[in-house]
Amino acid sequence: MLRELHIKNYAIIDEISLSLSEGFNVITGETGAGKSMLVGALSLILGERSSLEGIRKGSTQALIEASFDSISSENFSEMGLDEDLFEEDIFIFRRVLSTKGKSRAYLNGSMTTLAQMKTLGQQLVEVHGQQGQHRLGDLNWHRTLVDGFARLHNQAREYEKSYHLWRALKDEYEQLKTCIATSKMESEDLRSQLSEISDAALSIDEESDLLREERMLKQWEIIQSIVYGLYAQLSDEGGFLSQIDDAGLALSDLDTITEDAASELSLLEQSRIQLKELSALLRARQQQEGDQPERLESIASRLFLIQQLTRKYQRSVPELLDFKNDLEKSLIGDSEESLRLSELTLKLKKTETKLRAQAEKLSKARVASCSALKTRVQAELARLGMEKTRFEIVLDRTDLRLSGIDQVEFLIALPGEVLSGLAKIASGGELSRIMLALKVVLAEVDPVPTFLFDEVDAGVGGGIAERVGRRLLALSAGHQVLCITHLPQIAALADHHYFVEKKTLGDRIVTSLGSHTF
């Protein structure tokens, strides 16, 4: 609960400190004395955004500090809060507003963010005022109240976990399905490219080999002339072979006479054999078929195909071969994606079946609780002077969503009117009493320790005001209740009464605070 509230240099407040107690606390004061400033200051402590207008004229900064009894830390990590900051039995919130435009927030002496302050503040205080009554038209809030009344929060949280898992799987499934559809169109093109490159049957050195052969074929006549000349020098009458034969006869004659020319004869015979082999090779070259025109045409056609592919894909032959391997791997990857989609489809179906079962169970529990909640709220409205007002709860079926499969809406029929949504009620007084009725009914399951009511008495007076006061008193049996009011019927029922006064000191207006405990 809220223990202390200290405000300095905020709006028309110079400096005040407020020590609060359990039970029913009321704050009264004349119009313009600064009662609403207390609500504004507390809202800043609870994480609302600030403006320079909140700093008292003539001051460079405003300070607001509040201390609360601690609450369970079991959800601190989910809130993004460091549990080490809350080892004490008290929470100290502090906001510092500066004319330099910088606002700083602290929790137990450590700087924090407004988001963290707001998250924790929502666990400590609920503020109910004319500006906050828009929640009465919020269908999500209606559902939250039903879940709270039926004590379904744990069940709802388990469903939410399953929903997040299902949603993640569904998103992955949709993305993969889209990816496969896109890949399928791309794969047709990839297969066409792979077929074209594969059909070409390229090899790394083929182009250079063909170019070399082409150069040779284009010089065929020159090559043949050289070959014929060489062959003639070897084989024609009087050529090298004929001369070696003559030399052999001469060496034979020499050996007959000297009987020592065997070595020379052997060397000459080896030369003759090698020249005969050379002659045979040259003869073979001479006898090659003269199909060079056809071969040249074939080479030109092949080179054209290779060059066409290299230009089309902007790659060399080695790069084309690497590209071919990449295409094959990519098409294999398509098959793997299809397999993944099949697996994901089965997993998604199984997860959705479980989720729908959880949603049905949650929905049945909500439906079962609505009758009792309706009866309790109807009775509470009667205690607040709205005996002829009819309260209904409607549950409409929806598709799967984070909250389940129910859209919950509270409907009200004022005397002589048809049922309509709470947002359509124009009277602030009626809205305030409806809100109070809901809070009283749900008090036993509401974990928030402190309720602040601002203008809960709007549009009421006399006996109705006393009824409102008594319901606030009843609510304070299990919660700390702070109520800003101008009605004596309500103030008279309080356990603790604080009054705000506005005084003029010289040329300055200051706000002071007094208290009574009954």
C-alpha cells in the first residue's frame, strides 16, 4: 500500500508530505486548492509522462517521491526488473522534473525507465477517475475482469504461452510456404539454366584446346608443305635414307678390309632406323584425311556455343562449371524446404489442436462464471442506487487470438433504455458508480493493494452519496482506498481525513495539507 507521498515545487504545491494509512482515506478541499495536483503527482510516480508545466513557477525542478509496501517479487523478472533492487520491505519511487527538459525516474535509489516504473506501478495502485473511465468501454478489460472473477489468470497465461508458440509456428509456416512458392517459380528457371549448361557438356580446357586446333587447321597447307618437304628429304632418291644406305655399303666394305668398323656400322644402323621411323611419321601426316573444312566448321560451332554461354551468364567456363554445381545444390535445397514444410504442417496441426482444446476449456470457464458475476454486479448497483439498471454480460465467439475465442462485453440498460455498451453512457456519475460496483465485486480477487478514486462522487448527492461512501468503506476492508471528494456524506465515513487548503503568502499561492484520524 501507499505509505508516504512527498511533493515539492509541483504545480501550485510548494512542498507537502502526506502519510497514509490502511483503510478508507479521503482527501477534501475547496475547488482549486490542489486536490487534483495530488492525483497528477501520483500519476507521475506511476510512470505517466511529464511536461514542463508541472514545475512550479520560479523553480528549476520538481520532486515527487512515494513509498509503498513491497509486493511479491515472483513476476519481477517478467517485468524486466532487477530483483536485487527490492530486497527491502519498501519500494521508493522518485520522479525529478527539470526545466532543462529532462525527467529522471528512480526505484529504490537506482535510475530506471518510465516503462519499468509504470509496469511496477500498475501492480501497486489503480487510479479511477473521469479520464480513466474510457476503460469501461474496453472489451479487453471486460474479459480481464471476467477472468479475474473466475480466477482464470493462470489458465489464461498458459493459453497465451501456447498461443505464442502456435503463432510463431504459423508465421514460420506462412513464410516458408511463400518462400517455396517463390522458389518454385525460380526453380523452373534454374532447371532450365542447369539443363542448358549440362547439355553443353563443358570441360575446363576445352576452349583453349579447340582454339589451338583451330589455329592448326587454318594453316593446314603450310603444315602439309613442310611435311612433304621433310619426307622428300628423307625418302626421295638421293635423300637421307638413300645416302645412309650408301654409307652403310661403304662401311661394310671398310669392315671387310679392316675388320674393325663394327661400331660405326652399329651407329649408322641406329640412325637409319630412327630416320625410317621419322619417315613413317611424316608419311602418316601426309596420309591424314583432308577433312579440315568439316572439322573447322565443327570447331567453330562448338566455340560459338561456349562463347554464347559465357556471354549469357557473364561467367568463364570454369565459373560456369561452378555455377552448375551451385544450381544442383540449390535444387536439392528446394527439396529440403518442401520436406521442412511437411514436417511443419504436422507440427502446426498438432499445436493448433492443443490450443483449441485450451481455448474451449477457458471459454467454458468464462461462460460458467458470468452468471454469478452478473448477479453480484446487479446487486452492487442496487446498493449504489441503481436498482432499476440492468447489467448483462455477452460472450461472442471469435477465431483463435491471444485472449482465447471469446469477446466479452458488459452491457447496461438504464431505466427505460435498451441494453447498450458502457461507452455509450454519457453520465459521469453513472459511469463512476458502475466502475465502483465492478471494483467492489472483484475486490477479493484483485491483487492491487491501493485504489485511488477521483471524482467518484461526480453527479451524485444526498442519499446516493452516502451509499457510494459506504461501498468505498466496504472496499477498504481488503484494500487501501484513497478518495478525493467534496461531499461530506463520503468524507464522514472515512477512517482518515486529509484536507487541502490554498493560502496566499505575499505574492505567492501555496497549498497546505492537514489531517484527521477518526
